[in-house]
Amino acid sequence: QEYQEGRLTAEAKAVYEALLKHGPLDTVRLRREARMSAQSAKSRFERALVELQVGLKVLPVGIAEAGAWRYAFVYELLPRWLPDAPERARGIGRGEARRHILLRHLRNVVAATPVQVARLFGWTVPEVERAAAQLEAAGEIERGVRIEGLRGQQMVVVAARAAPR
């Protein structure tokens, strides 16, 4: 349906359908089943995987000994891997979800600008700023922090800001 509405690329649809038909697949076999095993299709395949992961449709679930390096991620459809995820998420509003994701991300990366976060998660800058303002009001993060060597005003977790240098 998303493909028909123009919200999913043909490549992402092919990858999704390959997983739907065959179950969990390593990257090498997934490229083959999605008809993107040619070297010329590598970047299209990678973009399709990113599109599906950002859209919470697929996720890496393991590692397989495949390919020239004998190392490849195994991907699966999110609803099959975590079947109760939609039900558990039903009670969480978008704003709360954004705040949780933003806080988790900042704990992982230490500092980020609203533009970086918006690009990463496919949100608008105002959506990021709204979530950040609420986290700042709750005392979780600090906004507008200047960090030597980084461009722009950063958002940081308060605990990271208070850490000794």
C-alpha cells in the first residue's frame, strides 16, 4: 500500500517482499532475492535497506557467515521478529516516542544538533526542537551547548554535561 501511495521506493518494496516470501535472509541472499545482486545495484540496495529500517519495517537480527568476508547481517521483518511491538507501542503517542528516541540517541552519541537528528530519523526540525524543549524542561538534556571542534549548537544529556573533564 505504501508503494502504491508513493511512500516506498520500488527497491524497498523488492527487499521487503523478498523477506516476506523467504523469511530472515543474510545480506548476500537478500540482494539476490530482491534482484539487486549486480554491483551497479549496490547503492540502491543499501538505500532501500536504510529506508526500510528508518521506517521500522525491517531490522538486523543476526550475523551469518556469507559473502567474501564470511560476515553478513541477517535481516527480518519487524512485525515477525517483534510481533507484540505494535500492541506495546499503541499506548505511546508520537511526542512521547520522539522524546524517548531522542534521549536514547543523545545518550549514545553524547551530542547532536537538531538538524542532525531530524535527518537521521526523518523528522522535521520543529519536531526535534519540540521534543528537545520538553526534555530540557524535564531536566534531561541541555540545548544550545557549544562544544569545541563541533559545529552548531548541540543538544547534550545533562549527565554528560556534568561529567568531569
